[in-house]
Amino acid sequence: KQEVTQIPAALSVPEGENLVLNCSFTDSAIYNLQWFRQDPGKGLTSLLLIQSSQREQTSGRLNASLDKSSGRSTLYIAASQPGDSATYLCAVVADNNNDMRFGAGTRLTVKP
Amino acid sequence: DAGITQSPRHKVTETGTPVTLRCHQTENHRYMYWYRQDPGHGLRLIHYSYGVKDTDKGEVSDGYSVSRSKTEDFLLTLESATSSQTSVYFCAISRTFYEQYFGPGTRLTVT
């Protein structure tokens, strides 16, 4: 059974800092990996989706990498802003059973 | 929110009562999903649908049933609500299985 872990559970940084969020998964047979943002009391917004054949995806100040063999993904946020404060979740879709599994998320606070 | 609405947005109910949550989409997407989100667990799939009247169980389906009689509506029913079903419930939709769009969520409290 695929297990997805995100460490740390919470992170606080000063504005302007570059930061990395981590996601690890136990089964490397994945179809894709997706990073989401969740604001308090809201649904999930997709940030980046990486197919299993890709190594990274970029969108603006965000860069997500994928290392299937080691079961790891990172989300890099450059020049963080208070508006980046939210919970970030990663999710993996299995290669053989269409099953999407989520990590518990990292709650990010960017202080002005 | 990609044309997805959930109703109600908040509900408080008593143990043992039936509860139905509704997910409505305007995107004509084939797939619809129900998840629950609990602290420390992330989102867990309850049931999903791959077409009208076609549904399947997810990771945490016990105590829940679903129905989809129209493309746009996916209903989640708790036949007899328990306190362990207090959670935030999210509906999601997708054209293919692999990229899902989420609704705003329903906060359910079972007292």
C-alpha cells in the first residue's frame, strides 16, 4: 500500500527566503505526482503535476522535482511571500490501480 | 473552483441520523470523487464514480454509500452518522483519472 509522507508538518520562514518542502512515497511505481495548495477553509488548488517520465516542472516561483527511484519529490519556492502562507499537499497516483494517495501536508507560514 | 459546488457547506447532525452531501459540477467531467480530510491523515478517498451509475469503493468506504444518476451530480450518504465521521468532505472531478479539481468542501460535525 502506497504511503505518502510530508516532513515537516509545519514550517515558518521570514519573507524573501527560498524554501523546500519535502514529499516521500514508499512505492516507486507511480503514474504521476501532484502538488496542491490549500488555504484555510478552502478546497485544493493544483500547483504542479509531474508525470513519472519527468524530472521536474516549473511554474513561476515554484519548481517541483521528482526522483522516482528514491521515492522523493521536493517543492521549491523562491523568494517566499506572505501570500504563500498555506498548507501544501503532495499526492501520488499509482501506476497500476488509479489510486491517488495524499500526504498529510506541510503548513507554511511566511512572516512579513 | 472549476465549476464544482458542494452542499451544504456546513452541517451539524446527531449520531444515528442519515446525512446526504451533494456535489454538483458544470464541467461535464466523467469522473467524480468523494474524499474526507482529517488532521494528520491528508485526504482519503471514500468512493468514486467513472460514469452515470458506475461507482467504486475507495480506501475508507465503510459506512458510506454513493449514487450518481446524472453526470453532474454525485451524492454521498452516511446511512447512520457516527462521531468518527466528523470530518471535512471534499468532492473532486476530472476528465481523466489523473488530474483532479476540488470543490470547496463540506464541514460535517456529528454530535
